[in-house]
Amino acid sequence: QVHLVESGGGLVQAGGSLRLNCETSASMFSIATMGWYRQAPGKQREFVASITNGDSINYGDSVKGRFTISRNNAKKMVDLEMNSLKPEDTAVYYCNAFISWQGTNYWGQGTQVTVSS
């Protein structure tokens, strides 16, 4: 079982920045693809960013150029730096761990990000 804990959400004005953090104690962290997803009220969960254990990175189109994902395998942490935030970034943000050889996704409990206009 992989337990993920997010932190760093909050309320920020448009144009501001927030940094989300996801921690785990799982020994499989170093081989997992880590990612962030978000879900706004009434909408489907949306891909935000991911980073493989080889540091290959992908971003959703709506956050490219504004968000940066990074990981620290020694600390078993993955961060999401969010800049130039927009009201449409308001959502619950979820940390995700994908273990490819298991074909299994693990999710954190989510952290709320609210961007006011």
C-alpha cells in the first residue's frame, strides 16, 4: 500500500503562487511515476503534471509554462510549483503515484487550491 499526503494548498489571488507538496513513506517511490491531477466542482479529474523516475516530465496544456513539477527521491517527495495562478486553476489537487509493473494508481486525499479574481 502506498500512502500519499498532500500539503500546501490554500487561498491566493490571481497572479499569485503556491507550492504543493506530496510526501510518502513508500519504498516504491523511487520507481513510481509521480503526478498531480485536479478536479474542479462539477468537472472531471484533469491531468496537471507528471514526472517519471527518470525525470521525464509532462504537463497538461492548461498549465504549461506556469507550473513546475519536481521530485526528490531521497526525501520521497514530489512538489508542484504553481505560478501566475488563474481563477480557473481553482480545484482540489491530488497527488498520484503510478507503479507501472503493478499497473496500479495510488491517490492522496487531495488539497484545496482556491484562486480569487
